[in-house]
Amino acid sequence: MTDPYALPEHRDDVPAAPGRPPRAAPAGRPALLWSALVMALVLNALSSVAGWPLPVQLATGVITLCCAALLIARRVRRR
């Protein structure tokens, strides 16, 4: 049963008011993504130079791409 007294500002399907600032993202998320991106880049370079097995190289590449894509998507959403 839906709430008959629900205000539109509390519903998820109604956009925010024009004057209201956008919701802030959690504080630790960008720092965590940047840290993961840097570590994945270093591990990717190290695995390529050291000749680690192919699954390890591919896994570090996938992590690098995912972190970069999430950071780019976050940047685009903020504009």
C-alpha cells in the first residue's frame, strides 16, 4: 500500500526542485576510486614487465578500466 500523504520531494521518481543543489556523493568514494586506479595501473605495468600470468595481467587491466570509467562517469554526472 502506498502512502497517500507522501510528498513529491520524498519520492524517487520526481526530480529535485530547480533551486535545490544536487545530492552529494559519499566522501570516501572518489579517494577510494583514485587509489584503486593508481594501484591497478602500477600492478598492470608491473605484471606486464615481470611477465606474470595472462589472467593476472587481464584482471589488473579490467580493474584499471572499471575505475577509470567510474571516475569519468562521476565527472560527467557532476556537470
